[in-house]
Amino acid sequence: MSDFLRVNRDGDVAIVTIDNPPVNALSFHVREPLMQALVELRDDASVAAIVIACAGRTFVAGADITEFGKPMQQPELRAIVATLETIAKPTVAAIHGTALGGGLELALGCHFRVADAGARLGLPEVKLGLLPGGGGTVRLPRLVGALKALKMIVSGAPIGATEAHAAGLVDAVFEGDLTTHAVNFAREIARKGGPFTPVRDRDDRLRETDLAAFDAEAADLAKKARGLEAPIACAQAVRNAITLPFDEALVAERALFVKLVASDQSRAQRHLFFAEREAAKLPGKDIVKRRIARVGVIGAGTMGGGIAMAFANGGYPVTLLETSHEALQRGLATIDKNYSVSVTRGSLTADAKRERLAQFEGSTDYADLADCDLIVEAVFEDMAVKKEVFGKLDAVARPGAILATNTSYLDINEIAASVSRPQDVLGLHFFSPANVMKLLEIVRADKTAPDALATVVDLARRIGKVAVVVGVCHGFVGNRMLAARGSESEALLLEGATPSQIDQAFTDFGWPMGPFQMGDLAGLDIGWRNRKARGQTAVIADTLCEQGRFGQKTGRGFYLYEAGARTPVPDPEVEALIRDKAAEKGIAPRAISAEEIIERTLYPLVNEGAKILEEGIAARASDIDVVWVNGYGFPIGRGGPMFWAGLEGPAKIVERLDYWHQRTGRDVFLVAPLLKRMAGAGSWEAGG
Ligand code: 3HC
Ligand code: NAI
């Protein structure tokens, strides 16, 4: 009856199949025929039961996100679900793949839900800065209880079919042909006879709610929201489901949804959703990718160990190479310990740990890398050492193997030029801890072959990374911009701000931590070594490092850390050191506002981003946002530095950069021509 929806009959059971690739989103062209079909089937006396199923790889993955921000065309999802609830004969949602957001809300409109054993169900709207706007906050608690619904809706994390069954969300779980099972299920239920109670009228689970326990849990979740409005609204909506009559709670949910969908935070999070998917797209769709069956990792230190785990977790066998047996054993022991922590925390079973560890082969002999299809080097950050390693790889790696470096700053073109196969060389810049952090900067060198690049972009997705392709420059996208932020953070210290005052301005903005807490966590010695290699200085950080204050790992850095603790304690010695250094430079301390801190650190960040875009180091402004949100903790509710620049007002940023450039003469404030054009044109694309 439509290109996107068909109705078939299996005897007296009607099967409505939504077919809207790739993820069966509830676009207008699905909603319209769906509504019509439901009304017709409701009124058709020859139909005893209705199954709603989906074609393709998944059940409905939600509302069509591309329709947000535009006038909503009728019928809306809410009306469809309400219509479903007027049907007296049994309705059954047959869920395979994922039932997410509006998809699960559609299923909640049915009397019954059956699922494939591999299905996942959830309400992830919060990740888009929203709450479920199709009745999810009011119906889910009626099935699974208020506390479980609260956790699911505020976290946005989906649950598996078995858990959903145990929780009461799903009525039966099947393996094999789901539609056939669903039809049989529906027929059997219809035969037994009704009445069938719609979810809206089931409130026995809600009546069990301990409101005090609910409020305590909600308060706990609110603390973690870090300035985001959506998690708070989600909790409020679920509370309404407990305290208000169904229809009133539904109206309240709608009001919250309307407010959130128009908010900058939700716009920012939706921008990031599409930005992450866009970043992984390369021109030339038909490139044949190289086969990757085994991965080699050189260096089992901080990064090498984590990188090896990332591949093993993604199902790839790994050969891990070190210079000595002792270093290798140390590296493998750390990996073992990390998996044990996961087992203790319950995120990994003991069996899964054994399977993961079985993926590793240790070696100290380069010849053992001969069967690897991708080899990632993670040795010391030293060009001579890297070239020596690549020289050895050139001798042993099989033809066509991809040779990658995890360098943070070094010139990958120079590394590539040192081997006989520069087309196979690229950068895979993982972030620490590499088995946890989502971001992967994939560095395309001048001679990198398109198929090598396409292969690693695909591989990144397979191991659960968010990949961004960047070009070669000092520090690539992330660390290069970080340097622009870092130099001003230090200047602010000398002018009178304290580390904790600056960090506080950052956390108030929504960052998980400020620059000094982050430096202490990562280790101040890394930046120190890098500055020394480039003949640069940062007077405060350098002095701290000279005193052996490397941050958390030495118990002292910009802050003090009590034995084993991660909580930074302001250190009067550091504050005295800052004042002394300022006095030596003849700088009189002054009061510095939070506004100035943000302006002085984040405007140069945006400015550097504009330079990176102009040079073609990043292909899109949104790629830079993906790097900063996934690699450096830029607040998701602000959409990344380049998106935020649009909200902040590019003209204002240009004006303030000019002002600070006149006052300080520093290059970080020298306005990028692209930023100036963007201020005139209104968007990065139009400016570029
Ligand atoms: N609307 C529009 N487009 C969507 C979409 C949606 N809800 N979900 C996915 N897409 C698009 C993606 O942008 C991508 O497009 P592209 O190929 O042009 O880049 C394509 O579908 C495939 O998506 P993925 O690359 O993400 O495919 P995966 O197989 O890796 O993942 C998925 C599938 C798990 C369903 C994942 O796409 C996903 O999480 N989607 C979003 C789910 C979601 O947030 N749903 C809630 C929406 S809000 C809502 O329902 C409001 C309601 O309460 C009123
Ligand atoms: P690390 O010092 O923890 O580990 C380096 C390891 O390489 C050591 O175990 C060492 O024994 C081994 N090694 C040295 N020379 C070798 C050789 N010739 N053959 C085999 N193994 C050798 O260093 P880390 O921090 O893991 O850094 C590694 C690389 O990753 C560097 O290029 C660094 O810039 C980069 N990087 C580091 C990040 C971090 O946060 N630590 C983040 C992203 C990249």
C-alpha cells in the first residue's frame, strides 16, 4: 500500500511491515500509511490480530531525527500510538535488531511485544538532548517499574531481549524466523480471547513505587548531568508518570519534549549524532578494502597495551612486540590486570577474559609480525626510534600490510619517506586509555593509498571507535588545538588566576575537568618533553616538572593528591610559585573573571580550528567537533568548539580575539581569515 509499508495476511492475522531503510525511522512517509493501515485493520472484522514488524536489519530505530526542527507533519507518533490503544483485538510488535526511541514507543502502544533473542530495546533520546516524546516516559514505567524505567531513560542505554523479558517489557523471546513466531503468538492470544489491556491502563507496577527511593535515585542521576537539561527532564517525566493520571503525565511529557527539542543543547547533540556518522565517510565508496585478519602492535607501554586491547576486544588476534622479554611480560601483566578489573566490576565474565587473553601472542622478534595485516607502532615519541622501527617493519611486513604509527606529534610524511612503501603508511592516533577512549584520529599522509585509508576507517568502526580522518601537521587536529588552549591557560596563571579558579570555570562550562586537572591526569612530563624537543617553554609547567611534579602519577602536579586518591587538592606552594614567576616577569596579579577565562582559552581554540580547516587538515568543521567531544571532553551539550562558535557569535569571537591580539601580540589571537569570513557568512561551509 506504500513503498514504505505493506500489509499482508496470514489467515486471520494481519502483518504490517514497515520498510524504510536503513533503520526504519518513523518518517512522515511511514507514519501516514501506518496510521491508515491501523485504522483499516481495527475496523476489519476478518482480522483477529495485528503484528507490526519491520523489514531489513532492524525494527524501528526511532523518530526520523532529520525532521526535528521542522514543522511536524500529521499524524504524529503520539496519535498513532493512541490509535493503537483503541484496537480491541490483540496487537503484537515483533522486534528484531533494535527498537529505539519512537520505535520502542510504537511497540509500547501494542498489547504485546515479542523479540528476537539478539534484539535490543531502549529509549536513547537523552543522548540527543531529548526525552521520549511519544509516551515512552509514561508507558515504560507501567511495564518495568518506575526505578528501572528511570535508569533506562536517563542513561539512554538499551537492554537486551532477555533482560527486557525478565523486566516485563517483552512477553516472549524467540530464535529463528521472528515474524512466523509473532504470527503464531498473536493467533494463540486471539484464540484465548480478551479483553486485552493496553499498557496505559496497567498501573500495578507503578503502585509499588517507593517514591522516596525514586527521588533519591533521581537526585543521584541529576548530580551526574553536568549542566545537561535532558536527563533532568527525563527524570521529571518519569516522576510525573507515578504521581499524575496517565493523560496529564502525557501532556506534561509533551511540554518537556517541545522545550527540549528547541534547545541549543539538543541541537548540539543532534549535530554531533550526524557529525560522527559524516566523519567516517570517505569519497570513493567503491574502494575495495584490504583484508585485516591479524594485527601487530609494537611497544607494550601505556598506549601499545591499550591499543592491543582495543583490537582484541574487537575480535582481532594481536601480536604484541617489545624490545625485551621483561618489557613484554610487564605489558602483558598490565593487560591481564586491566581485564581482571573489568571482571571484578562485572563488565566482563571470567570466560570472556580468558577468550580475550587467548587473542594475544607476545614476541620480541620482528619476524613474528610477518603474518600481520596491520601493524601499529606505539614506541617512544622519538623520530630516530620510529624510523628504526619502520625500517625493520619494511623488511619483515608482508606486501600490502598497513603500517601505522601512533605518534602524537611527529611528521608522518617523514616516517613514510623512510620506507620503501609510503603508500602503506598512515597514522592511527589513539587516545589514552586506548581501550576505553572512543576517538581515533586517522592521519592521512601525503602518499597514503586510498584503499589503506578506507580499510582503517572501516576497521575503526568494527572496533567501536569514532574515526576522524585528519591531515599531517604538528599535533594533528586535537593536540594542535590543545596547545593553543594550553598557552593561554598558563598566561592566565601568571596574570593572577589560580589553577583551581581556571578549572572551575571549565567545569562550570560543562567540561568534566579543567586544563590543569587534565594535565595532572595525563602526566605533565609528556608536554614537557615535547616542549623541550621543540625548544619551547611553559614557565610554570616546566618548573613543576623540574621539581618532579608530573601530576597524579607522582602525587603532585598543579595540585596535590593524597596517596592513591584522584581528588585534586589546591597546593599553596604552587600558588606561591606562580606568584614568584609572575613577579620575575614584572606581571602584577589582577582579578580574572570566569568569562575572561573562557574567552581567553576557548576563542583561541576555535581560531586554531579555523586555521586547521583552512589548511585542509580537517575536511569539515563538524569533524573538529567530533575530535573535541570524543577525545578531550568538550561538553556534548555545546556540540564541540566549532558548533559552539556558531552559537557564541563568530563576530563577537573575532572582535575579542582582535582585542586580545592588540593587548598581547600573541599569535593565538591572530584571527584566522576563515573565521573572519565565517563571521560574515554565518556558517563554516558558507565561509569556506
Ligand atoms: N533518524 C534519521 N536517520 C537515522 C536515524 C534516525 N532515528 N537513525 C539512524 N539514522 C541514519 C544515520 O544517520 C545513518 O545515515 P547515513 O548512512 O546517511 O550516515 C543511517 O541511518 C545508518 O545509521 P548508523 O550508521 O548509525 O547505523 P548502525 O547500524 O551503526 O546503527 C542504530 C543503527 C543503532 C539504529 C543507530 O543508527 C542509532 O542509534 N540511531 C539513533 C537511534 C535514536 O536515537 N533513536 C531515537 C530518536 S529520537 C525519537 O525517537 C524521539 C521520539 O521519542 C519522539
Ligand atoms: P611508553 O613509554 O608507555 O611505551 C613505549 C613502549 O615502547 C615501552 O614499553 C618501550 O619498551 C617500547 N619500545 C621502545 N622502543 C621499542 C622498539 N624499538 N621496539 C619495540 N618496543 C619498543 O609510551 P606511550 O605513552 O605508550 O607512548 C607511545 C607512543 O604513543 C608515543 O609515540 C606517544 O607520543 C604516543 N601517544 C601517547 C599518548 C599518551 O597519552 N601516553 C596518547 C597518544 C599517543
